[in-house]
Amino acid sequence: MDVSTARDAAVRRRSRVRRTAGTTLVALTIVIGLGVPAQATFARQRALPQTSVVTATVAPPTNVAAQVASCSNSRWMTVTVSWSPSTSSRVTGYVIKAYRGDGQVTTVGQTDAVTSSTQVSMDKFNTGLTSAAFTVTATLAGWTAESASSATITC
């Protein structure tokens, strides 16, 4: 073997050793790096703006009154229910309920937000209804507020 071939072989061996050592060092760095959690510190602090949580409140309608409009036949009782609207803004409507003399509660009507009086008819034949008091519930996006009941009316 001549001197230049021996020298080339030695250079190739050193290059191979360096590549192997470099690859081993990179692999070892990755393995050790994956086992250590990342850490960071921040030198600057800033205050967050103040926030608050507000719950919606709905004022109930007031002055609910019920008056018998018709009780002449044996089957139907027609009642006019009126009220003063809720003072809450954005009310979407009103639900009218009858609290019957037998203890049952029945939804008998529903109106939009600008209505403050409506007529409802109830079937006396199927329910045995002879007396009822009425409430009006204001609705606002899932929130509700029920009024005090009207005086009881009898047919």
C-alpha cells in the first residue's frame, strides 16, 4: 500500500469517527432534551382590565286584572286579562297563566311585548272550571318574572 492510499484511509476513518460521534451527540441531545420539561420566565407583568359579571333581571308586570267577558253558555268562560307592562327593557313577550280553583295551573295565552291586554277562553266542560286567578309572566331571553295574581273570578 502506498503512503497516499494509507493517508486517505486514515482520513476516511477519522471522518467516519467524527460523523459517528456527531450523530451520537445529536441523538443524545435529543433524548436528554425530551426528558427535561420546558421552562420560561417573563420579566414584564401587566395588569388585566377589570371585568364584572352581570346577571339579567326582569321586572314582572304589575296591576294584573281579570274580568269575565262571557260566561253565558255552559261550556266556555271568556276572560279579559290586562296588566301594566314590565319596566325592563327588551322584554320579548308575556305568558298568561290561569290558577284554577281546583289547584291546577294552565297556560291560557301568550302575547308580544307591546300588548298589555288579551282575551282568553277556557273550556269549563273538560276541566270543571268555575273560578280562576291569573298571572302574567314577562319573558326576556330565557329569563322570566311572574306577576302577582289577579283577584279570583267566578263564572
